[in-house]
Amino acid sequence: MERIFNFSAGPAVLPAEVLKQARNEILNWHDSGMSIMEMSHRGREFTSVAQKTEADLRELASIPENYKVLFLSGGATSQFSMVPMNLLRKKKNADYINTGMWSKKAIKEAQRYCHVNIAASSEDSGYTYAPTQDQWTPDLNAAYVHYTPNETIGGVEFNWIPDLTYSENNIPLVADMSSNILSRPLDVTKYGLIYAGAQKNIGPAGLTIVIVREDLLGETIQNTPSVFNYKIHADNFSMYNTPPTYAIYITGLVLEWLNKKGGLEEIEKINISKAALLYDLIDTTDFYHCSVAKSDRSRMNVPFTLKNTDLDAEFLKQAQDHGLTQLRGHRAVGGMRASIYNAMPIEGVLALASFMKEFANNHA
């Protein structure tokens, strides 16, 4: 069977070139006589893989030397707790921006450790926009400000970086970039901490990447377990416990693929083109609808509904027959969703747009 176009929100499509290289190396990595999955995480062979993966990530995302890069397990969900554990630093309040299900989950976990000030929310609209900063009511003494630049489920994306210079206290900006990291150029210096589950845009499930400014390390809340302490992981070069080795290896191959594509500036151009193909189609017909404000539409996750929801099942069935899969929207919101991460080739988006046009014409 030929490969299909997989629009899953995560675990998501990986570059075909990466999968082919991994297939070729799976039994015998670089004449070591071992699979990468069999290697000691502290051995010379895997250490070289981890070091190169970090170096490539630093170069690709222009990560300054005063930031630590951590390769952790536990998914982005683990960071909902690790962030307050590590960044409250004797304060009792933190600001959160509520723009969808993932920021809401982060808020719920943070409330176990501190008072959460909802500095802004789009819940009143059903999460269809990103609140501009003139709508925020920040706590000027907050330990940090947390937001989700791209809401995977609702398809809302911040196409701007919040400016925290309103406070003289140098409040760190924290971002859950799980579904849009490395999809565009990134100014890491604007953030105190960035975290991302890899399985949506840069690798397979199992790896969580944390990029954290050094001065934020070393002051956890009381009774924080060692495995949840960023500084311990940083001091041990992400080898305090066994990291997700195979996921790190695949991520390294994806980073090499991104560099060959021309880096983040070039991948952004491709992502803009892919998203425009779908949004332009949706906006020029009354058969499909996207409720997200145009200025805040995600380039990575395109949600849409059919005018006649009775056709949903038929749409999904026919899409599957055309080799277009995983288009059902999240169970919490329904409708459809096409996730078009970095690794989704433009041919897949063109095929989806063509099918959507055909389906609309046949059911008008």
C-alpha cells in the first residue's frame, strides 16, 4: 500500500526521508553493530547523537548560550506541573492566558501550586481568537506569564509574541509550543522558558523539549522530586535518568531535514502557502466554515465545519477513500481538522483542497 496523507494532530506525519534513513539504520547504526534503540544512553555512540541533536537545534532556532536545552520524557503535560514547581521562586501567583483546551489544562495543574490569575481569556467566544494585550489584566508581581502560542484543538495561533516590558520585575514569558515549534523563525530571547512535546512538529512521541534561561534554574518549590527539577537535568546534560533515546535520534534527523529545507525562514514560507490553500478555499464557499478570527488562524491546525453536518460521516469516508486520513475534529469540538505540520508535503494539502472542492460540488 502506498503512503497516505496523514493529517493527524499528533502523533503526526514525519518526513518520508527521515523514515527511510531510520529504516536503513535501524539494525546497524553507523557500523556500530547495534540499533540506536539498543545503545546505552551514556555510551559514546548515543552521546554523540544527543550532542549533535542539541547543537543542530541551537543553530536552527538561534538559541543563545545562556539557555539550557533539555531532552525530557513525560510529554508537554508533565510541564504543566514542572513549570510552577521550578519558576514560582517563592512567589505565589502566576499569570495564564486562556485560549483553548491546552491552556485550560495547564491552568488546572498550576492551580495545585499557586494562585492563577487569568490575565486574558477567549473562552467567552468558544476560543475563536487570541486576546490582544490591550485586553489583558496582568498581575505585575506574577512569577511568570504562561501562554499557548498555538492551540492544537481550536486552531488559534498567536502570530505575535507578548511583550512583558509592562513590568519592571523582568517577568519570564513561558510558552507551550508543542504544535508550532520550529514552524517559523523563533526569537528565544523573548522567553524565559519554552516547552514542547515533539510528536506534533519535530519528532515522534516520547520526547519533550525544554529551552530554559539559566538564571531561572535552581529554586524549586519545597519537596519537588529530583526528576522534576530542571537544574538537575541541566547539570546532567539530560542524562539524569534514561531519556527517550530513539525519539531524540529521530528528532535529530528531522532537524537535519529542516536545515536541508533552508531552515526556519524557508519552512515558514512553505507553511504560509499550505495554510493559505485551505483557508482560501474555506472562505470562498459557504459549504465550509472556519470560526477562528482570520488574524489568529493557525498555520498548523486548520479546523473547519461543513454547512450540513449530516454530511460529516460521508466526508470522512470519502476522504479516507482518497488517501486523506485523520481529518475528524477533536471529540471536544467536533467538525473537521487538518493538521499540516512541517512534514506535511504541499502535495498532501493540494490533494485535500482538491477533494474538498469536489465534495462540495457534488453535495451543493
